Amino acid sequence: MERLDAFMARAAAAYYARGEGIGRDFTTAPEMSQAFGECLGLWAAVTWHAMGAPPRVILAELGPGRGTLMADALRAVDQMVPAFGRALALHVVETSPALRAAQSAKLGPRVAGWHGAVGDIPDGPAIILANEFFDALPIRQFIRRETGWRERFVAEGTFVEQPCQHLEPAPEGSIREIGEAAREVAAVLGARLATQGGALLALDYGPAESGLGDTLQALRGNAACDPLSEPGTADITAHVDFAALAAAGRAAGAAAHGPLPMGVFLQRLGLMARSAMLAQSAPVRAGAILAAAQRLVAPEGMGRLFKALCIAHPALPTPTGFDA
């Protein structure tokens, strides 16, 4: 028997070690539209200017999958803001050997280093991108029973409940999730950014405010499956508690902007206009290009469920996209 967060960590490590899930089990925004990565690359360039355009800056990505987002981002940067391209040193936080190999094949010598944890990123001003990174971090779950709160453990593919310390009052049957690993990452990066300068941009799915509810889920073959069965063979995730991330960043001395709906954020960055340009230059694929962009920004697609949050140095002006 193991606590749910330990089970999730073990299952996720085994799953991502194989490096086969993207496209087969789930599809991420950069795999859907190259405009997504291009817009984030230019967001990073604008943020670099707002930081005073330091001559050397770290551009880091947390859990970059196959490297698609960063490849698109760097292409846009090299074309539009070459000074930023010359100033940046690219660092990647990735634990999967298979995904590191895929990133190396796509990004080549642009990668200055791979790291196993966010605390290993070299010192200095940094712009950090985290797209669908926090949702894969493990959570703990608590359920309110008639006799009090109990914590969920996993044994032989099923939940086992154990008594735990009291949480806040809630109706019987309520479920509370706590993402300790995600809060720790936000705190570590918040402290770093508050002292060394820069910003973290996180895009993921989850509520704008903390709340009760069971959000644990798993995908296999682009279809929902039992998250407790066959650990390591499915993508296991949970909704991101953005309010908790923002609070952790602020407690560490950084400022937090957002969260706001990802669709609003991407439209402010010009994703639809860029997608229209891409569609015009590739008429055979125009329909697919525009449909993918619409899925990213539409409230009924990913635009409302997904959120954007920025944790940054307190003296940095309100980042692009977070200003009304």
C-alpha cells in the first residue's frame, strides 16, 4: 500500500521514461499548432526586454515533451528578435532519457544543459516556460467521511482509506486535493525569480480558485481509463490548483499575475492572427490550421479550462498578455 502521491510519482516516472505517449495517448497545444510555440517564444522575448535586455539570460522549459514548443519558439525568436536569440542559453528540465533524446534530435546544440530538477537550473536571470508540466505532478487526496477526514492510499489497483489529521469542515463525501510537489516547485522558482530576476509562465488545466473535487484522471489511446490500473501505461494527471501556485510564489517573494483563461491570453498574444497568416501560406492545410487555433482559444475547447499564470520578479512590469 502506498499513498496516492507516491503511486502517481511512480506511475508517471515509468510512463514518461518510455517517451511514447505524446500523440498516441494525448496531444498537447504545441503539437496542435506551431503558432502556440511561436507566440510563447515572442512572449519570452518581450519579457526579456522588460527585464532590461540582460546580455545573458537563461531560457528554460520544464518537461518539454518532444521539444516542439521550444523549436517553434526559437524559430520565431531568431527571425523576429535575434538579439534575444543571441543572449539566451537554453536549459531543459527533463528526467526521461527517451524524451531527452527526442529533444536533442529536435533542438540540437541549442540546448546548453539538461537537468533533473528545477533547482538544478544554473543561476542568473531566467525566463521559464511550463506547458502542461504541473498537471503531471503528484497529488494527495482526502475524502470526508461521517467519522472525519481520511486520506486515500492505493493497494492492488484500488483506493484504501486511512485516518488523517482534520482539514477544514466540508460536507460528507467531499474530496480535497493537495499538490505538495507543485507548490514546492512554485516556491523554489518564486524565490529564485524574486532574487535573480525573470519570470515563469505556466499554462495548464485547472480551476482559477482552489476548491473541492476529484480531478484525478488518466488517458490511454486518447481515451479516459482507470488511473489506478496498469500504472506506467497511461498518462496520469490532475487539475492544477493555480491559486495555490500563485500563493506559493508570493510567499517566496515573487509577484503573481493571473491566472486567466488561456484562450484570452493567447488571443492577446496574437495567436489567431498568426494562425491566419500560416493558413494563408498553406492553403491545403488552412482548415486544419485554423481549427487547431480555434480549439486552443475557444471556451468550449481548451480556452477556458486551461489557464495561464505568471510568477515573476516583483519589479517586473505586468507581463504581456496579463494586462487588460
